[in-house]
Amino acid sequence: MLIISTSDIHSPRYLNDFFLALRDIGEIKADIAILAGDLVERGNYQHFSPVYEALKNRAMYIVSTFGNEDFPENRVFYREKYSSVIWLDDEKVELEINNKKVTIVGSEGILEKPTIWQLNHGITQDFYMKRFEKIAEMLCNSNSDIKILVTHYASSFQTVFGEKKSAYPFLGYRVIEELSIKNEKGKKCLPNIAIHGHAHYAKRTFYIVNNVRVYNVALPANKKIITIQTL
């Protein structure tokens, strides 16, 4: 199974970079194109159109989660206008590809510390811990051949290396490390692959954490679209 993945296009800010990156992968057609949020700048969902048009014939499925710039109040419009995209907002989808059952769990993700703006708008650490439990439940209860976790915020700090240490708590959470603790209790909670974005200035964008392949696919960090081959 071939996956192509990116995030943080912030269309139209990095739209030219996206087109150049898409050109660089040639004419390959993927099984799944996975987008890990921050698709547009400041919630202007209409700017997703050129990204969608460029991808719709490049993959069998397009699966996307939302980022903090894909404002919650506008997410219904993404679903209405781009209904052929599988949008995941603390949700999962099960697909069958090449006779393999694939589960994709998608979420905006979790922060170790909410931002001041989030705290002022009622998004607390308790909110994020409840989201973590929901993500864990979806993964733990899946018996698919391949499990993929897609979040906008980083699911491990190993793939934000290069960012300022002081920024880590506002970039993500040790989701994979915490899921591994659940796994030791007898539940198969770890995904095979974890994909995230958000960390624009990371210098290390791939790392294996507890046997999970973790990819930071943020376009500003990679300057390319990430290709992932599964067994």
C-alpha cells in the first residue's frame, strides 16, 4: 500500500511549494493521500480547492484531519464542499486495500499544554485528556491489519526535534509513548504508523517510537510530500 502525505499547506501561503512537491513525486498514484491539517490559512476553507483538485486523481482515497487553522466553525463547509474527502475529527474509518483491512484514526490531536487562547475559550488539559482516551479507545478496539493514527498536533516529541524546547508543550503530546503503556496492559493499542504535522521548524521528521513509524509531514519542515510504503 502506498501513502502520500503532507500537512500545513496553509493555502495559499505554501500553495506553490505544494505544487512543486507534488511535481517531484512524479505520476505515481497512491492508494491513500493523507492530509494532517492546517490545509488553509486562517480558516478560509475555499482555498482548499486547488489542493483538492491536484490530489483527487492522485489517490484512490483522500483522508484528512483538521488543524488549528481549519477553524471548528468552518469544518461543516469542508465536509459539504469536498464531500469525497474522508474527513476525520476524532473519528475513524475502515478501508480495505489490497486485501488488507486498514483503520485510520484521525484527530486534531493533543497538546501537553493548551495555549492561552485555548484556555480562554474553554479548551483545558481535561479536554485533551478526554480526547486522548477517545483516540486510545478507537485504536485499542481495532483488529485491522494496518492501523494509522493521523493527528495535526505531534504524536511524539521525537519528530519535533529542531523546534525550541520551550515550544514542545504547545506542539503536541507523547501520544505514542502513552499508548505503549496501555499496550503493556494487554491491549493492542499502538498504531503501525503515526502521521502528524504542526511542527514547521523540525529538523528530524521521522523516528521509530516503540516500533511505530512516526512521520512529521509538515510541508514547511520537509519541503516535499512524504511517501510511505506499507507491507
